[in-house]
Amino acid sequence: MATSKRGPEPGSQKAKHGGQAVREKYGPEFYSKIGNKGGEAVKEKLGPSFYAEIGKKGGESTKRQQGPEFYSRIGKKGGERGRGTPKQQARDRAAAQQR
């Protein structure tokens, strides 16, 4: 199958070299900037519900591959870090200030 795309095969050594050249020329922030720009374009074109839909699909795929216990395991790890939710953090700060 002939491809009509220009440039080297994605994932090849030549493509990697090209990516490194861009990073050297524009800096690593360039990738962040173009990623945000692309995300905003997708959100404008397909709407924010698109991200909810692909997130749900990703979660279902992860559950199929890793099993439901995976979520329990990562939830416990997150809880052990002790950060809590933003609302909980705000309540904790307010309580600490009142003391």
C-alpha cells in the first residue's frame, strides 16, 4: 500500500532525528504549545463530550486489559499519598487557619 504522506516513516530513526532537530530549533515548549493548539481545535470541532467519550473508552479498555482490581490498587496508592480532593484540601487549610 503506497502512502501519500510526506516525510519519513513514523517511528523510524529518520523520524526521530527530525523530531530532535525540531526540539533543538524551537525548544521542548514548542511541543506543548502545538499540543494545546491541537487539543483546542479538536474541542472546537468535536465538542468537549468527545473527550468524555474517549476517556470512557480508554477506561473500559484498561479494565479489560488490567482487570477491575487495577483500579482498586491505583486508588489505594493515590489515597496513601494523602493529598485528598481539592475541596478537602481547601477545608483542611481553612480549619488550620482558624486554629
